[in-house]
Amino acid sequence: MNDVSASAASRQKVLRGILFMCLAITIMPMMNAIAKYLVADYPLPQVVWARFTGHFLFMIAIFWPRFGWRLFATTRPAIQFGRSAVMFASNGLFIVALATISLPTSSAIMFTAPLMVTALSVPFLRERVGPRRWAAVFLGFAGALLIIRPGIGGMQIGALLTFGSAALFAIYQIMTRKVGDDDPAETSIVYMALIAAVAMSAAAPFYFEAPKETLHWFLFGIVGCLGGVTQFFVIKALQIAPVSTVAPYLYGELIGATLLGFAIFGDFPDLWTWTGAAIIVASGVYVAYREGLAR
């Protein structure tokens, strides 16, 4: 393959990666909006159960014809089960938090996860982080503090829960990087929901309430499917294109979250939230840019 053909192929891969990430950020706010809508009328455990069980069954339905039992074949079972448990805890905290804070606020706080990944990559992945990236990480956390505003009532508890969810999600991403070279994305996306689906299904008789309307049946059925598809698109985007190129597109989720939050729930971020979100996004984009230069 000559240089021109190689360059064209590389551009095609980058464009595909951007497309996958754009699809992910289009679907992600929809899933979160559905979860927030359901927690107003149904037990929180039931929404968590629907999120993970739907994800688990839908991913198996898609990939089983191609992989069969090989879908569950993993060379790193301890890490796969560990990341599944961490994702269970992270998403559980996020859904609990959605009952008390707006979609844009929760999305903005979750954007601290990439900054945490940068910090955690030093002890766990032996990566080197320069002073500029460390400065961006600390600036991003300062932006999160503007949103959380410790000591001020109202949204503090929900915001803190979301911050805890972001921290766990960062750990999940570190574990995913560790297993990424050994297991295919299809295996990882199935294991991601395994523990939560099994645990919440076993406990379902103690909390399950039959949906009251046909619409609610549909929403319970689709929330997990959307979650699984979203995570798969993110994994595929990161596989085929440079992280520094596609990761900044994740911040576009804030647009969808703001529009849906205002249209469905009447929520609109205040000035402090917008300011904190802008700082977090700027910090995350700069970290991705510096990581691209470092590579």
C-alpha cells in the first residue's frame, strides 16, 4: 500500500471512529433521560435491573450468532468480573443521583472521569503524566467543585453521588484498558453487565412492580438496550481511532442532556453549573490534546 492509500485508509478509520462516538453521545442522553423518568414512579433497584439486564440480553442476542460460547471466553476472568462489579456500583450511584439532580448537571460531573483516568494511569498503567496535564486535571476538579458546591444544600447529595459514580467509572476504564489487548470488545461489553444482571434479577421478587402503562413497559425494555449500544459504540470508537481525536466528542453529550433535561423535566443549568462544566470540558479536551502529543 502506497503512502497516499495508507493516508486515505487512516482518515477513513478516524472518520468511522468519530461517527461511532457521535452515535454514542446521541444515544447516551436518551438512556439517562429514560432512567430519570422511571425512577420517579418505580423503585430504584428496578431501574438498575432494567438497565443492566436489558444490556446483557441485548448484547448476547446480537453477538451470539457470531461467537457462540466463545463470547464468554476470557483470558482475564478476574479483571472482567471486577470491572463488571465496578460498573454495577458506578451506574447504580448514577441512577440514584438522577432522582435528585438534573441531566445536564449529572453529565457535567461525569465528565471528570477522563481526568481521573489520567491521574490513575500513573500508578496503575505506569504512564507518565507531565505537569501540564496534571494542571489540567486539578483545574477540572476545581470545575467540579463549582458544580457540587460543598456545604450548599439542595443538589449536594446527588452531585456527590455522581462524583462517586465518575470515580468508579474511571476505575472501570482503567480495568478495561488492562483487558483490552486480551479480549475482544464483544466479550468485554457482555461481561460489563453480567454481575449486575444476575444480582438484580435474583433480588427482583423483593422490589419489582409491574409497569402501570404500556409506555412504561417499553421504556423498561429499551433502557438497557440503549445502554449496551452506547457503550459498544464508545469501545469501537476508541479501538479504531486515536483516543485524543475521538474522546473530546464525548463532551457533546452535554448538549443532548441539556436539551432533553429542559424539554422533559424543565431543568436548565444555572450559571455556576455552566461555568464548572466549561472548565471541566476545557480541561478534558486539553488533556486529550496533550496525550495525543505524548503518543
